[in-house]
Amino acid sequence: MRLITMSRPAATLSLAAGCLMLHGCAWFDSWLPFSYSRTPLARAASRHGATRADVVRAGGNPRSVWMVRNGSGVCYNYFIEHGNDHRTYFVVFDRAGVVTQHGFDTCMDADRNGKLQSGNGS
């Protein structure tokens, strides 16, 4: 195997690019306007295969718990706070504790709007 020699600017540039890739894009968050969708709770709930443990780890204990009418799961109510403002957020788990639905509403309002019926996603 033969090594390819790099000039000093190319090596510096590749080292910087590697560091940025390892660090991710988190430092761009300070430049972007605030979005409730980028909060830890919303990110955790929206991940494919997220579990109750993932959501509670990201958002803490819920403000209240709502049993889904058809008995297929449980819904957690959260308040996501930012300064003096807040938004409601719900997360529905199936019997195995896997997230099936989530969104910016309360469990009660989501149920009234038909979002918690089986087959409806967020």
C-alpha cells in the first residue's frame, strides 16, 4: 500500500472537515431561529423506533397521562417551554412502549380531532 503525500493546506483542510463531521451541525443551532420542533423532546419522539424511555429521558416526566380510548396505548401530555412561551405536545405509546404518534396538541384535543384513533399518524 502506498501513501499519498498531502500539502500542508490540504491536510489542514481535511483535518478541519473531519472535525466538523465529528462535531455535527450543532453549532449552527445558535444561528437558526428557535423552533419547538428542534427541542430534545420533539426530536426524541420523532425518531424512528423511539421508546417511552427515550422520550422520558429527553422530556422528563409528563404533565399528565391520558389513556387512549380503544385501549391500544397511553398518551403523555407535555409543555415545551421557551422563555415565557410554551406549546403543548403529546406523545402516544403502544402497549410495548414504542412511540406511535406525536404532535403539537394535548392528548384530549388530539383525541377530539381523531388523531388518536388507530391508523391516524401525526
